[in-house]
Amino acid sequence: MTIKAEHEIHQRRKGRNIGVGLMLAGFVVLVLALTFVKITSGDFELPRAEAIE
Amino acid sequence: MTDISYQNQAHEGEASLGDYFALMKPRVMQLVVFTALVGLLAAPISVHPVVAFASILFVAIGAGASGALNMWWDADIDAVMNRTAKRPIPAGKVTPDEAKVLGVALSGMSVMMLGLSANLLAACLLAFTIFFYAVIYSMWLKRSTPQNIVIGGAAGAFPPVIGWVIATGSMSVEAWLMFALIFMWTPPHFWALALFMKSDYDDAGVPMLTVTHGRKSTRKHILAYTVLLVALAVGTAFTAIGGPVYLTAAVILNVLFLKGAYDIWRRDEAQAEADGYKVEKSFFRLSLWYLFLHFGAILAEAVLPAAWGIWA
């Protein structure tokens, strides 16, 4: 049996890595959007210590 | 390492992303997302779309995490039952340890993120729901009492309450009515399944009502729970989350559901065997539509201002 450069296992691993990468990128974007919404909403207040400064 | 051992490792040790996703019980997640979304939209306080999207996503991830923990714990009985034998762990695609780690990690992440995106009470409720499903139901009740489905059904009933709490930050009667609807619906739904998945639970040694009390008693139980469910479901029409759309849907669905439960009660095993559990299977299918359409009607009442106008 010859050793193939691209085994089925590599394809599966590649697909998994791309999937995890996309999910992490999506999570970062989601946290960014959440943060933006939270700090621009009307009832957002700085913590007391920072507000005094 | 020989080619053969390499090949075997490749199949056993390298799950695809889809296998991990299957661990999270995508079908259950669909129901969780839908009912939590209805709870959120039926609440009297509106939520920013980004916060709503993120919060529902974290609830879904929490539900998926508890599904993975359930599959880790139940891998031995899943392997014996026809219905669950193809799940990722018994099929050899994912190891039990991977499922456990995924479940614990996603549980922690989803609870923390829900606390940040919504509020602490919603996060605590999600944590309790995961604990209830993974520990109280999967590890304790499922293998020890025929009431497993009755009490364990509470885990599936929490999502609309969580949705409501995401929006309001507190609980109210309406949220618990939605809880009660799913809670009372779960036993007849699963007992109908247990009737026609005949030997599955017996083979696995799970003390379902069909195994411990017999099929005749299970049929009686289905009818009794359905009668209580009908009263609750129709009565909800006259609360703040009900209205004319909900009442119409509830009356039609509950007449059909009650008739199905009555037909199941009237039959015996010989009749059921003769027609391949036709009535039980159609009652099970109807039960899926029953829950979906009740929550759809609650959603319609919440988002269709015209319906409110007519009712008022």
C-alpha cells in the first residue's frame, strides 16, 4: 500500500480545524458586538471607582 | 506501527466536527432554541436583538452541553437500544472522555456568557437546568424510577422560563405556565414512544413505566396526563400570554390530542401489534406538532399586535 500525502484523516482534521476556527472567529465577533451594544445602551454606567477618576 | 493499526486509529480517534455536533443532540437544541425564544419574545420587556441572539445561542450551547454529558453517562445503555445505537459514542466515533470534557467545558462557558449577556438569574437557571438534566435525570432518576420521565421532564421545560428571565430579569406566572405546558406534555410524549419502541427500554434495563407497571397502566397514565395537560393548555388562553389565536390553536390541538390519548387507552396490545402501533405512532407525531404549535401560537400573540387589539 502506498502512502498518500493526503489521507482521509487529514481531510477530516482539516475540516475540523476550519470549523473550530470559524466558530472562534464568530465568538470573537459576537463578544465584540455584545460589548458594543452594552456600552452604548442608555443604562450603562462605569464602575464607581473608575467614575470618580 | 502497521498500516492496519494506523487505519483503525484513524477511524476511532479522529471524529469529524459533525460527530461532536451530534453529541449535542441538535433536535433537542432546536426545541430549546424555539421555546426559549418564545419565552423571550412573550415577555413584556423588549431586548436588543444582539443581546437576544447571543443569549439564546448560549442557552442552546448549554442545552447541547447537557446533551453531551447525557451521552457520556448513558453510553452503555445507548449501545443496547436500537434508537440510540448510532449515537457518536456507541458508534465509536467519539470517546466517552471527549464527550465529558466537551460537556463540562461548554456548560461552564455557556453559563458564564449568559450571565454576561443577560443577567445572573438567567445564568443560574441555565446552570440549574444543565445540572438537573445531567445529574438529577441522567445519573439518578433515569435508571432508578419509572417516574424518570415525569420529573426529568422539568429539564426540558426550563428554556421558556430562561427566555423570559433573559428579557425581564425576574420570573412570573406566565413563565411558569409555559414551563408547566412542557412539563405536562413530556410524559404522554415519551410514554407513547416507549409503547412502540417495544423492547428498547426492556433491553437496556431502563425502568420506564412500560417495563415496571406494564403497557395497560402506561396507556392509563397517558390518558390521565393528557386530561390534565388539556385543562392547562386551554386555560393558558385566558392569561396574559394567551389570546384568540392561541385559544383557537389550543382548542383544535387539544381535541385531537385528547382523542389520540383516548384511542390509546381503549386499545390493548393485541390490537396495537396487529396494526404496527399505528395509533401510538400517530399520537407521538401529533405530540411534536402539539408543542410546536402551542408555542407558535404564544409567539403569534406576542408579535401580532392586531391579535391583542381584537382580544382587548
